[in-house]
Amino acid sequence: MAWEWRFEKADGTTTEPAQPPGDFGTQGDAESWIGESWPELLAEGIEQVTLLEDGAKVYGPMSLHGAED
């Protein structure tokens, strides 16, 4: 199984971060990465993310602004 994030701007268009992370081996790895990386993603203009497993949506879009609280 491959876990990955889809990155979106505020208007819902997809984008890529300056350093795309690639695929993760587990959901926990993907969630840990986003937990550490959200400030940089916001600084790049990425507003929300969706978690995918083998291309299928698991959850999202999830605002990165909620992580600021």
C-alpha cells in the first residue's frame, strides 16, 4: 500500500510543495510527516491536504490552518 498527500491551494486546485515527500509506507508515517511539515506547507501557499491510499481518498480535504491552534 502507498500512502500519499494531495496538496491544495485555498481554491481547491492541486499543487506540489517545493520538496514533495513522495509515498509513505503507512498511514502513521504520512500523518507524522504532515504533523511536522504543515508550517512550511502553509508558508508555500498550501492551504489544505487530502490523504490517499493507493490513489483512493481516505480523508480530507483537511485545512492546515487548524494545526495552528
